[in-house]
Amino acid sequence: MRLPLRPRRGPRTRRRALAAVLAGALAVLGLAAAGSSGSASAAPAQTAGSVTGISRNGGTYTFTTTSGAKARLVVARADIFRIWLSPDGTFTDDPAGRDLAVTTDFGSVVTDWTDAGGHYRITTPALSVHVNKSPLRFAVYRADDTTPVWEETRPTSWSGGKTTQYLAQDTDEQFYGTGLRLGEWALRGRTVPVAVDNRWRENSNASPAPFYMSTRNYGVMRNTWAPGSYSFTSPGTFTHNETRFDAWYFTGDSLKGVLDAYTDVSGKPFLAPLWGFELGNADCFNASNPDYQGDHGRPRHQTTPDVVGYAADARAADMPSGWFLPNDGYGCGYTQPLKDTVEALRAKGFHTGLWTSTGLSAIADEVGVAGSRAVKTDVAWIGGGYKYAFDGVRQAVEGIEKNSDARRFVWTVDGWAGTQRNAVVWTGDTYGTWDDMRWHVPAIAGAGLSGLNYASGDVDGIFGGSPQTYVRDLQWKALTPVLMTMSGWGATNPAAGYQDKQPWRFAEPYLSINRKYLKLKMRLTPYLYTMSRTAHETGVPSTRAMVLEYPEDPVARGNLTGGQFLAGDSLLVAPVVSDTTVRDGIYLPAGTWTDYWTGTTYAGPGWLNGYAAPLDTLPMFVKGGAIVPMWPQMNHAGEKPVTPLTYDIHPRGSSSFTLYEDDGLTRAHETGAYARQRVDVTAPTAGTGDVTVSVGVAQGDYAGKPATRGYELALHVAASPAQVTLGGSALPKLASRSAYDAAATGWFFDPADRAGVLWVKSGPQAGAFGVTATATKVPDAGPVPTSAPLPRSGWSLVQADSQETAAENGRAVNAFDGNPATIWHTAWSSGTPAALPHEIQIDLGARYTVDGIGYLPRQDGGVNGRIGGYEIHVSDTTADWGRPVATGTFADTATAKTVPFAAATGRYLRVRALTEAGGRGPWTSAAEITATGRAAPLPTDTTLVNGGTGTCVDLPHSSTTPGTEPTLYGCHGGPNQRWTLHPDGRLTGLGGVCLDAANANRITVQPCAGTPAQTWQPGPQGTLHNAGACLGGNGTRLTRTACDGSAAQRWSFGS
């Protein structure tokens, strides 16, 4: 496959080449890539056979079998156990040792066994494990011995150097995990490689982990360094490339409980230093080094102290940021004495870390003498992955912690199970494109479903980028714990030849937007830090996929919510990942949700479409009852005292929050040097009443803990209270915001601030105190707004798989003719009717953003054919419908049904009937099908796929030279295959060049001139028109010929 050319410098290409060499070396060692096929003459799969006996030693049960293999079941805790299968009957081969399972001794546990005839039953207070005798198979139940957890459908087998377990799949069971997977996090129906490949593209795995968990509230960690492949199908197959089986199983009463148990064994996520929550910046500032493989002439990058100039720029721009990696580049090195640069950066509020591609031979001096406090590993060193990479990260951790009192702060790719206790995982060398941003959102949220609290990607990627993609990427990443820029490889903006990606290097309006979100991140530090402490104690991440908080919500369980996440437990973030000012498909779960910027409050559940999101607005919503601690505004930790501390509160019912604080730098928190402060709020669930905030004493101690500090409350209420009291005494009411700002204590209600905010100052407080606002009102929660019906005048039938036209008028077009008295009915009068499923495909007449459909069953008194189970699809092409935008089951009634869903854009609608609601026969019928939504925006930054070949319009070698002929080439989604259709008809690609048909026999790219030859308009059936002719494909060439309706003239917009 031809990849788009990368920037001129070679090291990153070397990195990938080296990664390929490492992968080859691993294959030689027997660690072949997951999913590779074995020899056609491979020996038949072997199994253990039948159980011949059982023995017990404490909580360890050993089973002998007819094949000579043995199995062990080790009960470590009532909810945790290990299954270890040895084909040769020995248990000496444990390559993972204590690397993955660091804690397995949880003290004594009550366990027993009984012989139940066909199986042995091993019990704990939480579980019942069945060991089936003939053949050996395992099944796990809850303590009641009836509620299933998981069950093997056939015996575990080994063959061709691989071992596979086979598990049953429940009808609505969903799966999550496998590490930092670059793409969707709900895995049912997918086959996922659990292997290092260093590709860093969608659906690859930047840091695989041999762990997954299920909505049946169990998880599995394979205790191995071998690559594997997990198929979450029915049955599930879970394979690793080794002839042994060794797995730890974790159970709980929720997915959060499973993560807690998993990280009890594999290690809790580390707690990063406070400065690690600030923006980091990586670049080479020693370009004069003869060994440097990049541009030796880069201005202001000649010697390592030049980084201090960039730090000064950040402070001059009033831009929050907290650390630099000044030697990130092959052969960059650093200028001695390093300590001088470290101290100069510290004087400006920055910490220093170092990048390495060759190891850590000097880390004792770099940390202990110079004062460096972070390490970023490179694929050139640890790109082989598995134990080698794991040990490299561990060396970095030890290098920091053995030579200072500082905490570990390491960034890496190629992590594995257990990496969460040592490092930040990041997504590797990615691009600054809308498409890369799209799959980064579920990737970062999904990493938390493997216990990875710190996961990130370079802001706007390392390659390519633009001011617009930079702003949008920075916005949402500011709501995650950690983020970093990587300069030197991107587009030549904001200054030609610099390729800088520091946020202060951009012009307006981008500069101010970057500042806005980094300042918000700084203010939210105590909230995000507390959430990361929660992760450190429970394994539950700060950046949360929706399913973690709403596991029983069928929408939140799946990838329909993959484009959004929860920052902590209270802030819902819905990033904008395309070139648009409107955000569709925001799912608000049950409860109340307040727009962070406007104060508008919605009652969930529901889909919010059409949300106004100009470039400076990140869609954010606050959960009802939220209590969010916020620092005073500052640009780095320690710049000023944390007083007053603001509690931003959305009162509704009873809620609480416990703030965590420590010194933010050292490991003293590990021995109890920290404090916690609980805040409780009581308020009406609706309407008018008193709101009381009880702030507890900060219990505990740490170096730097303030003896007293001021507090500010920001209470989001809809009406001014009758009075506000502090400890029972009335506080003064202040007449204006300026009077409030000048006062030491008092309150002010601002009805124009986000639909109403009550501001309260307490003055300095040393102990617990309470504030009550009497007779105020919590905001009314309105319904999530619905969108307008789509006009059906332009609809036409593409096809229906069946229709009755002989015995009655059951034509498919009746389903959208506007007459409820007519129906579409599948054929029934001639012979045996066709079996379900049935479907109807409708051309909507134009591209629409569709957010719901309506289904009216037949209204003629008949019941046959009412749709039961259904799937809804929306697409730009009838050749590839993709995944359904909605699935479900309609009730067996004649009433109208509606199906709201996350907005999807396309020209074609497909309704599939999977079952008949009453089970009366293989028929389908519909009186009317409707849809809601709005006219779709034109496609931006997307691939242009030819309907005849399935290939993409491609600029060869990323050339934008006028006269270059685009070709049809295999789709890879790189920048040289990204196209934008503008309202004026321009079709622009890389570098802003326009597709030009001045010569009909030779389609080229040219500078945009607004000529008719550069004007393209969408037509029916996915055609693109220019001067009355159609764009087409002939082999690999583009053509403009008379429109003939052929597949070669049909185009769809990819991702």
C-alpha cells in the first residue's frame, strides 16, 4: 500500500522501519503477529481430555486428565481466581512471573469443593466454579450457583504454537478492553489483535493489553507476554501464541468493580505529579549537534538553553503549560550542563523531562544531578514491545524514583497489562486530520476500560495539522488528565519552516481559543487530580466511556456514544471532530444535564442534535448534583496560593464530593501525606427550596497544606435567594459583580451568567462550615429538543426485497406516500413467502443529517407484518451500508413508533425488519416510514471513494504541483486522500489545490480559480457533475464523461 509521503526529515520513517525489523525479530523468536495462519499440515488441535482426579492444597485445586495435562484453579480472593493449564503436566513455565500479576496474596479465603457427579464444584463466598469432567471444561456462576458469569463452549485447545479458549456469548453481552485500541471501544462482533504492530492507525493497538471485561461483570487477564487475538463473536475465541494457558479472572458487581479487582492484581494506575496534568511540549532544541538527524538550521533551536526562550514566549502569551522535553529528536542530545537549563525552566514554572531512543545509561545524573523529572521512551528503543518494552519503562520509573523523591512520569507506546502502574500510554505518530481526531476520542476513553488512566495523543498529531484541527483537538484533550505537543514534524504553520505545535505559536483567533481551554484545564486541576486519585485507588479512570457510569443504558453500552466521554463523574464532553460548527449526536443519559456555556438544562435520556458549536465552543454538559472544585486562575501549579478554592455546584437533590490534595510532587502521599475534604449539598430535585452546602474540614496533612484559605461557591440556580447564611449568620448581599469582586465576604446573584449563578464568598476558613441559600430555585430541566421531519416529496424507492402486487396493492412505495390507508406488504399470495429478514431502501433525494425515523404499522385493522426486531441504516451509498445507526424491537401494537438515534449523514435510508412482532409469519408491512433531521452539510476532509473499484482519489506522492493527475488508489485515509466539497462547488485536496476538469481527458489539480472547470455539484445516485458531465474512473485514471449511471461514476464519501 502506498502511504502519503511524510515530511522531509527521515527519523520518523526510520522509526517505522526499525519497528518492522523488531517485529521480524519477534517472529523469529516465535512471537509471530496475532492472527497469522498456521501451516496447512498443522497437527490437529489437542485438548486436556477428561478429568481423572482432583487434589487440593489450600486454595489451589489441581486436576489430572486422561491426556497427562494438568489444570490448576487458584483461588486468590473470593472474587479473583487463576486457571493455569499445563499440557505436559508441569507448572514451571511462568514467563510473566510477577510482572503482570504483582499482587496475588490477599490473605486467607474461604473455599470448598464438592463432587457433583458430572462436575466438581469449587465455591467461594462470591462464586461457584464448575469443573466439568468429561471433557475438562470450566463454567463460572455467582454464589447462587445459577446466575452465569462465563462458560466454555468446548475445551481449551492448543495447536501450532497457539492456545485458544472458547466462551459462550450472551444475547446482549458487550465487551471492552484490550488496551489502548485506536478506535471504537465496544468490541462485540469484532476480532481484535492483542499484539504490537507500531502502525498507529485506526483499529491498530498502540499499547495492547491481554485483558478484556464483559457486561456480565467479569474480566480476564491472560498471564503472558505472547501476542494474541480475541474474537468477540459467538462463541468467543481467545488465542495467544504459546502452548500454555494461564489466565486471571476477576468478578464484581459492576464494570467498575471488575476494574478494581483487575488492578488489585496487575497494579493500580500511578498518581502523576501535578505539573504532569499541565500541557507538555516535545521538540529538539539542540539542532547544532552534528549527530542530529533533523534540520540543523532551525532558528531558536540551536542549543538546549534555547528552550528557555520558548518558555518565556509561553508566559508572555499568558499560556498555561508545565513541562518540556527539549531533546526529542534522533541524535538531538542536550547541551551541558543540563542542570542550568532545568533550573532556568523551573524559574519560569516548567519542569523538564528527556526523550530517549537508546536507553537510560545517564539517568542517574540526569535526574539526581540535573533535576530532570520525566522520561519519554521511543519506539527505536522499546518498539519490540512485550517484556522488553515493559522492562524499559520500569527502568525509567526506577531511574526517576531511585535518584529523587519525585514521582514517576513516563510516556510510552507498546504498553501491556500492568503498564497502567508505570506510564502514560500515547497513540504514537499520528496525523493532524479530522479523521485521526475522530478515532482518537473513543481510543482515549476506551483505554480507561483497560485501567489505563493516562492515555493521550500528540495534540493535532505529529504530522500535518492546521490551526482548525489544532484548536478542536486541544479543546477536548484539555478535559483529559495529560496532553502533549510534538513539534518539528507538522505543517508549516504557524510559521514557515518551524512546524511548531506549541499553542502560543498560533495567530488569532486560535491563540485565544487555545488559551481559553488551557486556562479551563488549569482551573479544573483539583477535580481532575481527585479523579486520578480515584483511579489510583480503584482502577476507575478519569476519562470514562459512558458505559462506566451508565452500564444499564443500552445506548451507553455501545459505540453510539463512542464520540463522547465523561471527564470524571460529572462533566460530559462531546468533541467536535469535523470541520463544522454544528455538533450532532450528543447523547444525554438519564438525569439532568446543563450546558456548561449557556446554562440551558435538559432532562435525559435523549439525543441532542444541531448543537451550535463555533470553533471556540467545545460541547460540555454538567450532571445535575455536580460539585466541581476549581483553582484560582494560574498558568502553572505553584504560581499562586490555592485561595480562594471555588466549588462549582449544580445543586439538585443530595450529592457529595471528596476533594483530594497532597504536595503534588513527591511520593510522600504513598505513606499517608495527603488530605481529604468532603462537601455535601442538599437541594430540591425541582422547583424552589433551600440549598445547603456543608464543607467539611480538610482531614489529613501534607507539606504545604494551608492552615486556612478562602472559599467561593458558584451555585447554578434560577432565582435569587431570600438570603444566604454562613454558619447561621446572614452574609451581605452585594449589588453588583464589581462590588462582589472587591468584597471579602458576601453574595451576588447574576441572572445573566449562564442562566443564573449565585456567587458566595466565605472569607478565610480553618475548619468546617456551612452555607445555606434560602428560597432559591433549581433550574427547570426541559426535554431534549427534537428536529424537523424530512420532506418526502423527493423520496424514491431504491429497492424492496419483496412486495405484494397481485392480491393487493402492497407496493413498497406506499410506505412513504403520505397516505396511512395504503401499505407496503411483502409478497404472500404466490407460493411460499420469502423468509425474514425483509428490507426497504429509500433514496431521500439529497444528503441529509438524519437523527430519527418513524414507523407507522398498518392501520387497516390487519396485524400481519408488524415489524418486531429492526435495524436502521443511513449511508451515502447503497453498496456499503455500514453498521446500523439503531437497532431494537417494536411492540406488537398499531400505534406509531419513533426511533431517535445519533445523527448520521447520508442520502439513503434502509429499514430492515428482522422479525415479525407477533411471530405470526415471515411478513413485513408498513403504512408509513418517516424521518427527521436536516439538510446535510457538505462533506469535509474525507475520502472520495469510487463506486466501481472501491478505491480512493489519491494525490500521488502527496504532490500538489499544478497539473498533477490524481489517481484511484487503495484507500488508506492519509492527507493525500482527503477532499473537501465547498458550497461554491470547489473540490479541494491537500494544500488547498482544486480538482480541475479543463481538459476532460486529463483531470488534474490546479490552484483554485473559481472557474467552471473547478465547479462540482452532487447529483443523484452519488454522482459528481461538472459542466453537465460526470466524474468517473477508468482503471486508475479519473475521467469526465457523459453521465451514464454506471458504478464507475458513483462516489461516496468515506471517513
